Amino acid sequence: MRAFLTGRGYLEVETPILGPHATPDRHLESVSAAGGFLHTSPEFAMKRLLAARSGPIFQIVKAFRAGESGRQHAVEFTIAEWYRLGPLEGLLTEMDLLLGDLLGTRPAERRTYRELFLAAVGVDPLSAAEERLQTLAEAHGHPGRPDDRAAALDYLFSRLVEPGLGARVPTIVTRFPAPLAALARLSDDDPRTAERFEVFWAGLELANGYDELQDPAEHRRRFAAENRARERAGKPAAHPDGRFLAALEDPGIPRCSGVALGVDRLVMAALGASSLDEVVAFRERPDD
Amino acid sequence: MANTYATNEFRSGLKVLLDSDPCVLLDCEFVKPGKGQAFTRIRYRNLKTGRVLDKTFKSGEKVEAADVIDTDMEFLYSDGGDWHFMDPNTYEQYSAAKAALGGHEKWLLQGMTCGVTLYNDAILLIHPPHFVDLKVVETEPGIRGDTATGGSKNATLETGAVVRVPLFIEVDETLRLDTRTGEYVSRVKN
């Protein structure tokens, strides 16, 4: 992976693992340490480097997410994250080449979130009423009523769509619905979708990437929405890194696309393993 | 306050109350799609009905522990309505209704040691030994020397069970039976 990325002009960087800020992501919990928090991904620090005009960069580093433990999840895991300048297309092409290089896969198929969802669930994820999606999610075993549209979509997608992805060739799912945009920009030709993608192969969700949001005001709105959701769920609010917000304002981050890939899962896919236990030598859990 | 387990304590083999019934977890998996919410998906067996079901929990949800214990007991007797067992360590006696026997009553012989699942200190299920040795009390006369043709006939055992046996089996012989399949396994030397 290092050879692939450095060979294509990426600069390897290191950013702090320990910092003063927890992630504001509603579904992630930071591990606290030494009065601060371990990063859940190097995203914000790497974007500060991009704002400082680093050019294309990559990092392979440990990241930490509290409470995540299972066959495909570990509190401590290895993440590979890289950013290149320009819109998503170049990154998607490169991702496909990387998978072919590392896993020997044939060219990936690209499918929009909407076409996959329509085929497997039978309703349009962009236009169906929130009520309808919530009721469907409950009918498919969601515990209680999903909080909102995003929760209902996430559940239905994972239950009904994901099991069929990446069977013969890797599947790159593109154009996620706007409520699942995370930090991706909205599509120029349709504000109901966002330029976010995920890669599925061998029963695993391997990577998640964006055509990166640049607008500082929209960043603030999305962080505020995350924190409102955190408060509703009884979780502490987490204020994003002020220096990251400042860098978004001035000088701003360039138009770029980035992706995070689970390295342990990549090894699982390469070896046909069904659990992280088979590919990680030490799996002591904090509660063991 | 009843004992509870949070989803991060779920392990296969755990006994919990689901739908107000005692259940055993068979498999559990942490799932977290994309950047979405975390869930714990379980497969479990309802110990009352024997049905295997799936259920999804939000991570962090709690379920009540079920007071379920697996132990061994000696079968004493049946009075027709109930079956009576004794804990060999405490000599305490327990009675089980027909539903707890699940059709296995036909294998029980006085003094036999059985597996017992207790729920709230009452018998929930009886598990007979996988193999039991029982005497034939009634069957058609045997056909000597016919050990190869594979023909079979009915035989009534001392517990009242009726099983298919090879043609050469005689009254008063002791047979080994597999209680899981209800099938004849072999003759046992008296």
C-alpha cells in the first residue's frame, strides 16, 4: 500500500494520535486518555495539512473507537487514509487499481446507493417519506422506531442491501443520500445526494470516502446537527477542533477527495478470514 | 432488582429473559454499518418452546438475566400426571409436568440420571441420557439367524416405549437406544 501510494506521488505524513478534542460524530465514541482523546481517524489533522497546501498525502496509523468490538470491529485498529486533489473520479479509479494490486480483484462495479436500495428494498431512498422508511426498518427488526431518516436508511441498507454487495467483484457504492453525507459535498446535479462512497468486498465494508466538503459554514451546521443528535441520545456534546474550523475559513481546504480504509479488514479480505481474531495477533480487549 | 446484561456482555451460552421466556444465546454479533449506529444481533433459543429466533438490539441495551441452571437429577417415579426427580446432592425432590418431558418420558426408568434445566428453581426441561439400555417386554418371536436381511418389527420396552428393532430380537433382551433419534442401536449383554 505504501509503495502504491508513494509511487503515485503521495507524501506519507504523521499527525497526533492524542489530542484535546473528541469526535463530534453521533455514532462514534472517542477513547479518553491523558486528559484528552485518542483520534477516531486522522481526518481533521490531515485536512489541516491539506489547507496548508501539503498536496496529496497519506497516513497508515492506529485509530481508536470506544465500545466497538466484534468480528469486524476492534477498539484499536489500523486505518489507512489518503487525500488527493480534485474531485472524486480520480480517487475512485485509483481505489480500484489499489484493490486489484493488493487483492487481485477484477475491476470493481459502481452502483449508486439509490439503484441498490430500490432493487433490494423496493422504495426510493431519496423520495420515500421518512415515516415509510421508519416503518419498514421496524418491520425488518430495527429495535424500536429509528430516530430519523438517516437511522432508518442505515439500518435498511445494512440489513437488505449490504449482504449482496461485493460478491464477484468489489462494489463501489456511490452517491449516498444527503442525510448520510457525513463530510462529503452534496452532488452538483442533485442536492438529495452526496458525493460519498463506500467499498464492499468479500462480505466486508472496506473503505469510506468523500469528495470533501469545503464550505466552513456547512461544516459548522453539520457538526451542530451531530451534537444535537448526541444530546438526544444522552451522549456528551463534542466540540470540533477550533484550529480545524479556522483552517477551513482561512486559507480553506483545496478541492480534494479522501478515503479511509480499514487495513485489518483488508488483510481479512486477502486471507478469506471471517474474524479479526484470525488476522490480529493480540486481541486483548480492555474489559478482558 | 434483577440481574441484567448489557449488549457488550452478550456471549453465546448466556441465559436471558426475552419475550418473558427463558432463552439461551446461541450467537451474537456486533454490527455497525458505515458511519451508522451500532447494533448487536443475536440468535437465541427459547428454552420453553425450543424455537430459534433472531433479534437486534441497540448497543448498550440491557436484558434481564434468566435464573436458569443445568444440573443432573435422578428419576424417581411418575404418578401419571407428574414426573418426580431428586437432586442426588441435596435429596430435594422436584416434579415436572408432561410439557417439560417433551416426549422423552417413554425412555425414563426408575433410578436413571437425567439432565435437568431448572428455571426459577422449577423444572423447565428434562434431557434423558443420549443412550439408554432398556429391556424388551413384548415382541413377535425372533427369527434366529436372520441378522442380515434388514427386516424390522415393533418391540415394546419396559418403559412402554415402542421401537423398531431387527427381526432377531427376543423378549427379555436388553437393547441400547438413541433417545435423540428414537432408534435401536445394538443389543446389550445381560
